[in-house]
Amino acid sequence: MLVMSDKTDVGGAIGGHWAYGLSDVFNLMGEATWSLVALGEKVQDVHTPRTRPTNVANVGFGMGYVFDVLQWVPYAGLLFGGCALLGGTLSHPTFLPAATAAVGLDYRFRRQWAAGVAFRQHFLTDMNTYPSFTHIFARLEYTWGW
């Protein structure tokens, strides 16, 4: 979900998540996602603002805190990186630095396999035009070396 100064667009996304355990509770985290943002019905209208992308790509790197390491694994983190807004009514790609708040809950059903949900709230540096960008993911995770 991309919130813009004049409209909110919703679409699908796919991404990858990497984490490296520094200790039982702290993880280094890296993420990359690509989102297809659904556009309204009048994209070609001359009144459509020139600030509506069709694609958003983002990367981030940061630190996460794991609240529990048993079967249910809640976590939170903070990542820094950037977003690229592409296509749609934009005349050229727009690149913006961003900070991301990460929250999730995984269920570990085997030693190496977990499934869960993840929520990401991206805070872009152009708060007037693009105040927020939100991801909600269903996750499937494979863990090795644990």
C-alpha cells in the first residue's frame, strides 16, 4: 500500500529476507522487495497527478530483536535503505532514502522451517508526496546453521 498526498494505491509484492544471528536475541537483517502498485481507473487522464508510480522497489539493511526463540518467534527491527518509484505517470524514476520499521511473528514448525506474517512500514524522505509505504507479507522461511 503506497500512500501519496492525493491517493492511496494497493498492489502485490514479492521479496527476500536475510537474517544473521549475532546472538540469541539480535539479528542483522537485509531485505529487498518489488511491488506492483495498482493504479486507478483513469491513469491516462490529463488530471492524474504526475506522482503515481506503478512499481516500487526497495532495499534495506539493519538490526532486529527476537523476543522469543521457541516455537512462536515474535520480532521487531529497524532497517535503513532506499526506494525506487518507477513507471506510471512518473516522467523518470524517483529514488528516495527510507527507514523501515519491521514487525513479525513466525511459527517454527520444524527445526529448519517456519511460516509467519511480516509487517513493514517504510518512512520515505519525501513526506509531502509519499508519506508512507506499507508491506504486509505471508512468509515461508528456511533456516540453516541453527
